[in-house]
Amino acid sequence: MSNADSKPAEESGAPRLSVVVPAYNEEENIVPLAQEIVAALEKLPGGFELILVDDASTDATANRITQIGHPAVRGVFHRVNCGQSAAVGTGFQAARGEWVATLDGDGQNDPADLPAMLELALKAGVDCVTGIRRKRRDTFIRRLSSRVANGFRNMITGDRISDSGCGVRVVRRAALREIPVFNGMHRFLPTLLRGQGYTVEETTVNHRERTRGVSKYGVHNRLWRGIRDCFGIRWYLKRAVRSDRLRI
């Protein structure tokens, strides 16, 4: 991303899995979450790296990231706040692993799900495994708005994703090269991948209550904007040149 302070990572000695976590004003969550991720992946065959992308937080999130000091953890810092999708896209660019996983920065996603999701992707031979939150720990209004948005999204895009708002995913890095970065991209990632001819599998994942910090999303900036974005995705899918049709 042009608005991020980051140096390209070397490919030599690349880990098996890169975990990308976007964060904005998550000073209370970021260190405990990073510790959880390290503990969940420390025995992962092939190794891992954790990329924490600070989206120009106005609190102490950036300072917390720089103080972690674990060799597998590195921070990337936006100079300007650009939103979650931009932060995820920055993490994708910084990732070195053969596979890339995403988790939200609020601590509601469970890092312990990632090894099983990677194993499923390898066993099933798919390019992406995306989560379905079971026993979702959110308010009734958030669950309802998500259900409405999911149904509308599937109707407009022609895709079938059970829980497009779930931030837990494992994706083959090569499949991310042609994914456009735009505001809302992270919510449509499985649909965009299928539109490029890649394969997507769904699996249930754990979901936890937010115990620290404040949610950045509500009905206004999640439901209505997501519904509007569906028409843009439908336009893109009808005009995109599928990567699998270009392969020799």
C-alpha cells in the first residue's frame, strides 16, 4: 500500500503460514491476541509469521505492537486511516507464507481454529477455507443485520457463502495476487476468489465475546454499506477475466 511504512520481506526462509491481523484502536486487545496466536501456532509444521497491521490508530495500538518483541511477529503501520480492507490488503502484500490466514483484531476470533483450517485446505485441495461462526457472541441486532446482509449478498452475487462477515480465513497466497483491494473487500473475499476460478470450502469456527475495546461497526456502516457494495461485486464478477482461463 502506498500509505504504509513497510519494507518488502525476503522470500528466503518463508514460513508455511502468514497470519494477517488488521487493527484500529485495539490497544487492549493486540498484545493478548498476539500471544494467543503465537501459542496456537508455535508447533505448526513449516513455521509461521504474524503480521499486525495498524491502521493509523489514535490510541497506543502501534506502540503495543512495537513492544511485542517476538521474532515471528512484525508490525506494519499505515500513516493514514484507510479502513479494514486496506489494512488486510497491506498484510497480504507483506505476507511471505505459502498460505495466508486472517483474523480480526478484536479478539472475537479464536486463533486455535487456524491449524485445523490449514489442514482442511490441504486435505481438500482447495484454495481457501472460510469460517462459519457457531454460537455467535454478538447482539441480536448484529446477528439479524448479518443474516439479512448475507441473504441479500448471495442473491445479488449468485454466490453461496454462509457467513461472509466471518474474519477467520486461510487462503493460498498465490490466489490473492489478482484480488482487487477496495473498501469492503475483506467481506467479499471468498466470492472474489470464486470469481477468479479458485475453490472455497466452509467450516465452523469458534466465536467469542468481545471483552476489551469497542466495536467499530454498527448497522449503518456494516449492513447498508454492505448491501450497496453487492452491486459493485456483481458488476466486477461479470467483467472480471478469470485467472483459471489464462493458465497454460
